[in-house]
Amino acid sequence: MNRTKEQEFLIQNMISQIVSYIAEDKNILVEDALKSFFDTNISKKIEDVETGYYLESPSYVYEILKKEEGFMSVNEIIKKRKSIRKYEKGAVVTEEQIKTILEAGMLAPSACNSRPFQFIVVRNREKLEEIMKIHPYTQMLETASLAIIVCADLNLQNEISEGYFPEDCGAVTENMLLQATELELGTCWCGVYPKEDKVANFRKLFNLPENIVPFNVIAVGKPAEEFGSRGFYEEEKVTWID
Ligand SMILES: Cc1cc2nc3c(=O)[nH]c(=O)nc-3n(C[C@H](O)[C@H](O)[C@H](O)COP(=O)(O)O)c2cc1C
């Protein structure tokens, strides 16, 4: 679509307003920011029509936002994620980014809403080295900026939803991996539970009581390799019952 300079200016204006909504309220969804923009700018829309400028639809502006501001849909984030095992050593991952990732984990569904999770954020280099010693498949921590250990608190599932913590912690973990991908951060999920020796070694290293189960280690850092899903759709794994 060819745009005049005025139209281009108008669109850039729309985009910067929408981006500022998002910057002001980090919890707002892009779609809601678009809705607010179009709901509160009726006079502008009319004026645009009067002056011969065309009216842009939310979905069209969303496309521009995606292209120009790097916004991604959930589907695009899922397709972008992969296990990253090479990171830029020494890259800073901010506390705000870490908390955004943790919050994504805490927003996952859990059996009876028992929320049986606990997190250990390890930024200490010596501790990261110790993890690498007790878990041979965590060597990517050499270049990662930090590790997050997802743990389950069995006391929170007593009687109400006993035994569901692996599903719960799995959902927590996947949310965190996807959130990190949106932040352009790489992750690698390294399994601990249900390997008894690994569980025991992590308990010892972090001085954890018996009710706390170290579930996995998530390496986090700035990727030094390309993103890109390794998964794919397999029709033979699906049974359709209509
Ligand atoms: C339960 C579980 C345990 C895993 N453990 C490790 C691990 O110890 N070390 C590692 O490098 N990757 C580990 N991975 C990552 C898998 O190797 C990876 O997800 C798989 O090969 C698919 O690749 P992708 O994540 O890039 O799509 C683990 C993944 C899961 C789900």
C-alpha cells in the first residue's frame, strides 16, 4: 500500500501511542492496547475520514506493530523457542526480566490451584559451577547468566492434590521458557526430578528440606545461537473423534 507522507505520519503516531500504552501498563495485552486506542480516538478517526486519510483497522495496526516493534503472537513465540545451550557469557539479565519470567511461571495452572512451586534464582558463579558438577547435562551454565531451579513444595499438595506436582511444575516451566523467548532470552530445561540421585544432590547443595523437591534447572541467558523450533506437526499422533 502506497502511503502519503501525512498518512505515514498518522500511522507512526498511532503506533507510538499504542506502544506508550503498553509501556505504561506492562500487563496490558497488545490487543487491549489496540482496543483502547481505537475506542478513545473516535474523533480522530472521523477527522481522518474527513481529511481523506483512511481508517486503519486494529488488525492492520497489529500487523505493523509486529513488523516494526517486534511484537509476537503466542503461536510465533512457541515456534521460536528452542533449547539454547550457548550464551553470551557475562550478559546481564535484569531483575525485572527475571521477575517477568518468574511471574509467567506463577501464572500457570495447577491442580486445585495448589500452586505448589518454589523458585531458587542462582546468579552466583560458584554455585552455578557446583550445579554443573552434580548434573552433567547442565554444562550450558558455563555461559548462561543465571539458573532458576523450579521446586515443588509437597506440603502444599497434601490431601488436596497429592501427586500432581510434576504436571504443575511442567506447566510452570513451559510458561517460563515461552516468556523468556518473548524477552529474547534463551533457556534450557534440564531435568532433575524424578532421578533420585539428582534430587538428593540438589537437596544437599541447596540445603532443602524433605518436602521440597528440586524439579529442574532452567538455564537463562542471552542466546549466542539462533532461535527456531525443532518441533513439528505430526498428524499420525492425533486421533480425531467427531
Ligand atoms: C524433562 C526434560 C529434561 C531435559 N533435560 C535436559 C538436560 O538435562 N540437559 C539439556 O541440555 N537439555 C535437556 N532438556 C532439553 C531437551 O533436550 C530438548 O527440549 C529437546 O531435545 C527438544 O529440543 P528443543 O527444546 O530445542 O525443542 C530436557 C527437556 C525436558 C522436557
